[in-house]
Amino acid sequence: MLTSLWLLLGLAVPVQGSYFSISCPSRRHCQRALLSNNDVLLHCNASGAQWHFIFLQNKAIWVYDPSRTSNTETMPDGSLLIRSPLSSQTGFYSCWDSGGRKVVQYDIDFQDVESLHITHRDLGQKPLQNETLSLGGRELVFTHWETWQDCNRCGEPGERKRLGYCYVEESPEKPMPCWLYLGDVKLWSSRMRPEMQVESCHVPCTPLSVGYATFDDYELSEKSESAWLTCPLGSIYRPILWEANSTPLTWKGQLSGQDVNTVLDTSSGGSRLQVFQGAIYECFLQQELVARFNPKSKLDILASLSTEDWKAQKSKADRVLKGLKLMLLLAPVLGLLGVLFKLFRPSRGRRRDQLLVVK
């Protein structure tokens, strides 16, 4: 089932995996802030690539073999895939070719997605304000905003989001992501965290010819009467839309407290959805339908079983009733045949007399 599903998704969605791809020009040194718990692919086009990386929390240990870190994997083309990166994996990643030459280096700050500050423009919610740190100077802490993602819906009102990362500016020329700047200095404040901002959008549709994958029905958790649904290939870095019985589930509805039967997972940017009642849930990735879910509660299942039992009993009763009607219709006919048989059937005495006459 899952194999067929992923084959369908591979044909349906023009992306490779749910990870976010990062590229850096050859022989260059690139710096980037990203979010923890969201897969990322660091590109390195080198034959026989080897990755060396060091985590800032422990500068004394270099790791030469990514297989020694359970959530990293070197891909066939030499790129490094990091699944659900941890904040503690903030550090320096360098790719070397088989000749021992450095091909590219990434300085990556995996900022803690669990501390994500989310706001919605339509609700008048404000992003975090700039602050000043005192670490021997007057360092400015601010949010570096990425560009807005595409609208998650077309032809009708939708939403779009953008991500912001904590940066420190010691001089205007060289701002740095917060935890790369701090290194192994233990410092944290409520200002030093990433952000996500959402706003309404409305864009026209373009023709699409994409199929979708249908997941099997299943029962909600017996303990919590809820279930987590995951949008295949979804990511906080991509536009995602959920619908329940064709009604959009929005960040505005969740942040305003209007939507209480579902929860969009903040740490995955809405790639995961918690549901508390049965419905038809559909997931759209970059405006394309990629999955459909039909979770059922125990009450739904019992109601379904009761309906089936009632139908079975009704069918059985109908068969019995038809049998009785048939018997009632046949009874007069059988009675008439019995009378005729008695009238025209010769008695034993008359048969004996006829036999004597013949002799």
C-alpha cells in the first residue's frame, strides 16, 4: 500500500522529497539559518564526497563519517541529507572531494522550531521587536525575513507565510544568525527565536493536471479521540493547505480561536494536522491535491456497524416475509388440488370390483 502510494506521489508532485535543498557555489563558503526538525539537503557535487562537520556545542570533536550521526546520510551525488536536524547540530559542514580538496562549506544555524513565534497580519499581531544585547558591545538582535511563499490557494482567498530568523548585527556589514554568532556562549532570551508571519492572499488559478493519493480509512486514537495527519512531501518551507469537508483550515481561524476541531502543527508549518472528529480531510501542496484522509471516530464506526446490522436484519426479515407471502398464496392452490385428488381418485373397493369383473 505505502509503496504504491509513494509511487503515485512521485508522479503527482514535481518535487524531490520533503527536504529543503540548499546550494552554495563551488569553492565558496555559505552561511544560512534554518529551522530544526525540518529535513534539509546540503548540495555538494563531488565524486566520492566526504563530509566533515563540527557542532558548536562541542568544538573539540570533528565528525568525518556522517553515518556516525543517526540522522545524516550522504546521497549518491555527494549531497548531505539531514533528517529532523536538532538545534544542537548548529555548526560548520564542509564537503571534500576524493582528492582531499574542499568543495564547499556551509555554516548552518538550526534555530529551535519549538520556540517559533507566529503572528497573523489580519489579526493585527506584531512580530518581535529589535533588541540590544550586551556581550562586550551593543549587539542588535533582529529578525531577518525570507521572501513570502506562494499563496496556498488559488481562485479563492488563501494564506501565505514567510519565515524569519534570529540574527545579530555587530556591524552593518556582517550580520550573523544568532547561534552561529554566540558559538558556545550560553545565552538565551525571549527575543532570540525564529518567527513565522502569515497573511491573506488571493491569486488566479493556472491549469493543473495532477492526481492525488487516497489513504485508507482508520480509527481515531482510543485514548485521545484524535489523530495526526501528515501531508506527504509537506514542509514548513512550502505552501500547504488543509480542507475539512471542502472547508479551508486557516492559520487565522486557529490563532483567533475559531477553529477548535483541528490543530495545524506550528513546528511543521502546517504539514501535520491534528483532528478530533471524523471528516474528509484533503491536503494541498503548492495548490495541488496530494492526499485525502478519512479518519473515523469510534462513534462513527459503531454507527456504521449498527447501520450494517440493521440492514442485515431487515434483509433477513424481508426474505422471511416473502416466504410467508408465498406460502399464503400457495395454500389455497394446494387445498384445491387436494379436494380434486380426493374426488377423482378411485376407492379401494371399486378397484377390487373392477378386478373381479375382469376375471
